[in-house]
Amino acid sequence: ISALVADHWSVPGDFSAAIADLGLDSHILAAMHDGLYDDLCQELIDAQSLIARNRDLRVQLSDVGDGNPRARAALARKVFGGHVSKITERLLSRAAFSTPYGQLLQTLRSYADRAAVATGKQLVVAYTAKALTEEQYYRLARLASFRWNSAVQLATVIDPSLLGGFRLDAGEESVDTTVRKDLIAARSVLA
């Protein structure tokens, strides 16, 4: 706080953004302290995936939905409460309260990215057609660590439409070995 008030802020919005970032970091540190760090990243990605698949929920959690920011935050707590940790629930509520339409999914991903960075890791999301065994999970984590040349925090999303294989997403980069991708490529060659 001393550093914040001692600094010169040429853009007023930068000060409130810095305060918001510190609040986010405090939730991440609390999750790490409570041993919930791995759950935090996975729960944020799970919530992002659920919201992405459900357009009505995405609209209602945004500023074009029916409620005001408090109502959106309450809806997020109602939908996710009891299914995620309290820290994740607070972050989901915070995102619904303050994120404009069209940016909720990116906000949740940025929260998960920031949580990974807090421990010196890079967040990699693995999309697979079915749940991974523990051995497959660790093999994929090693592959991602080798591919991006860094320690990784692997979160998984099950997407049966992939049919098989996997897709790894890390920031703007992706590795796609899915059967769906191969089928799309085969169709374009045949056309």
C-alpha cells in the first residue's frame, strides 16, 4: 500500500487496476497457503469451459444480462457455490461482477494464467476426448514442459468432439494432435 500511494499515477484507471491485481494476487496466495493451488487453476478452467458451452449462462453473467453487477456476482456464487473452493468461488463472483460482455472467458483464463505464473509455471490447458489416467496426465505434463521449455501447470478439459488425441493450449500457442483436426484436414483434401 505504501508503494502504491507513493507512486505517481498518470492514468487514474491504472491505480484501481493495480489494486484489483493485488486483490487477485492475495486470493492466489491464499490458495497456495491453503494447499488449493492446483485446484484453483483447474476449477477456473472448468468454470471457463462450462460457461463457454452455455450461452445463456455466459450472457447472464455479463453486463448485457438481466441483473446489475451484484446480481451477476450472486448468480456466479449460486451456480458454482459448493462445487468449487471458496477462493475460486470468490474469483468467479469477482469476474462476473466486473467483467464486460465478451471478456468473461478471457478474464477467467487470465486468472488461471496469473495463478500459474505466481508459482513460476506456465499454464497449459490439455483438451482431450476422455478423462486422462494419472499416468497419461503426467506424461502429457512432461511433454508440455519439454515443448514450452518451462515448468507447467496442466489443467484438463474433456471435449468428446475431439474424438481422440489431444490439444495443448499455452497462451497463443497450440499443439493439436486430435482426430477431429485430422478429419477436417482429410475433408479439405478430398474437396
